[in-house]
Amino acid sequence: MPSRFGPNDFAACGRCGSGRVHPKLLVMGPIAGIDSDSRSYVCRACGHEGLPIFFDTQEARAQFEREKKGLWAEDVKPSGPQVLTIPILPIQTDPLLPIKILEHLPGRAASVTGVRWDGARLGPTAYHVSYQDYWDAIGGPRYNAARVFMLDLAGINRANPNFEVTRHLVKRSDVWLDSGGREPEEVMDGYMLDVERVVAGTKTLRSPDAFAGLYALSNDVLPCIDWDGKVLWRGGHAGPTELRYVANLLRGIGFPSACVMDLRRLGTELGPDPAFLATLDGIDLDLYVGGGLQESDVLRLGEKGFAGGLVDPFTPVIRDLLAKLPKGPTTTEAGAPAPVLKKGPVDGSVPAPGGIPAYP
């Protein structure tokens, strides 16, 4: 922040070492956006508030962050292409809560839920925890999520995004937000929430022409190809359905990157379908792949040349972190999901053999 730090200053959070430190603005002060508490700073990586630590070089600050994570100089591996691990956060919100309550408890007014594709919509599962608890798990030093892929289920399924809630949730990390916009202007509304990138999914758009309109507005928009054996477009609209063809169309428009979501496997933690990955081979885009991924799958995606992986909401790693959170007062929210013994799979709960969804 040049206005607060000197031109040669590199600030770091005193708790986690991150460089994502910003002054805490009193945006509702006498002069909104100008008056601020100049002695209070907020870390967008861990949420810590306090004075930052200053370094003369970026390298020194980065070394401090590594030491905070328990990595010393001899433990640091040579730098190379970095593959991103990005948790998927399907968000359910309660629009009936008064706005004044949301100002104080936004993390409790929203929940992160498991999610499955039912052939027509993204349906929440019984697994859910408060956004606050979920962030405490993935935002801590053991997981240290730098960014998240947020799905506003109200916007995606009902064209009714709840910006009053989500605007509070995007402050803690870099967010890629799919708010379910049906038109380019609606997709771009997500940038009002100060997110890193807005996501435009084929499942809520009419045709590739919408992506051309989005690119004309901003080349930072992240296209998402939603696929369940064919590319899906908004109900009642017929667009091209062949995966490689649509990916090449996006590249032709000018997009440098895109994500591809295998909706058949989303939420199953079964790992990516090898045949699905083979279909993406050789496409000239930085691709982020989602659908059934666990953290260990992302490393293998990096070896295959993918830019990153979108990890299912409740992987075993995340469930373990949720289970180890300090127990607070009893609430009506569901706890961290645990494996449940069942006599057999419910129809549609897991993909059928060969990667074909088993819908009723």
C-alpha cells in the first residue's frame, strides 16, 4: 500500500508472515474511504489485526513467511511451475436475517455445504458448517488456503445472488466468485464485492456469444466450462456441447485461462476421471480442473501440465481440520461431516462405473 508504506517497504503480517496486509479503513467514517485507523492493519490471509512488520526486500519478507510456516532455508525446494490448490466453497445464505445482524455475524449467517449435481441443478447435501468454522479450518497455518472458489448457490440455481452476505465473506482471502450471472453485466456485478476474479459458468449462460461480451468488458473474467458428459448451457438454450470445441472457442476469443468442472464427480472425492483429463490434453489454455478432487490429486494435475485443481468442499483433510477446531457453544449448525456407514449407495449419490452418472 504505497500510501501507508514507504516505496521501499515490504510489509508482513506479524502472525502468518503474509504480504497481504492492508490498512483497516473506517469506511463509514466522516469521510468514507479516507478516514481510517492508521494504527490498525488487517491481514487478508489469516484475518489478524495489528501493526505489520516491515522488511527492506521482498525476499526477506518471503523468508519470514516461510519461517512462520516452519520452513527454513534448507527445506525450501527450488522454485518451478506452481500448481494451485483451490477449495470449492458452495455457499448457502439466509436472506431473511436483518442487515444489522449480518454486519456483525456474516460468518455465521452463511454456511459451506456439500454439493452434488442432480442433472438439472447444484443441490446442497446434508453436510454443512458455518462459513466461520470452515474458514478457521482452511485459513489456518495447517491448510493456509490463499484463495477459494466460491459458488453462490442462490445465484446459480435461482438467479438471486445474496450480495448482502457474500460481500462480507470475500474479505478474508482472494475469491473467485461464481454468482450465477445470466448476462455479462450480471456476471460483472461480482466485482463490486472486491473479489479477485469473477467466474462465468456455461450452465448459466446462453451461448459462447456471452463470453465474447464478457471478454470485451474484462479479460480477467474466468470462464468455467460445466460438463456432465457434454457442455451444459442455460436451460432452453442450445450451444456447442463438445468440450474441446468450446475450450478452443474460448481461446479464440482471447481468454488465457479457464476452469473445467466435471459435474458428475463434483462432491464425490473420487478423483478426476482419466478419460475426462485425456480430453483436455493439448488445449492451449491455463486450465483449472474440478470435480471429485482431493488435495493429493492436484499434485498429479501439475505433473500433467494443468494450472491448478478445484478441490471438493469436504475432503478428508478438511474434515480432519474441522474436527480439530475448538468446540464452542452448542448451535443448530451441523458439525464437520464424518464418514457414514451405509448398506449401499443411494441412486445418484456416486458416479456409476466408467464415469457415467447414475441418475434416477
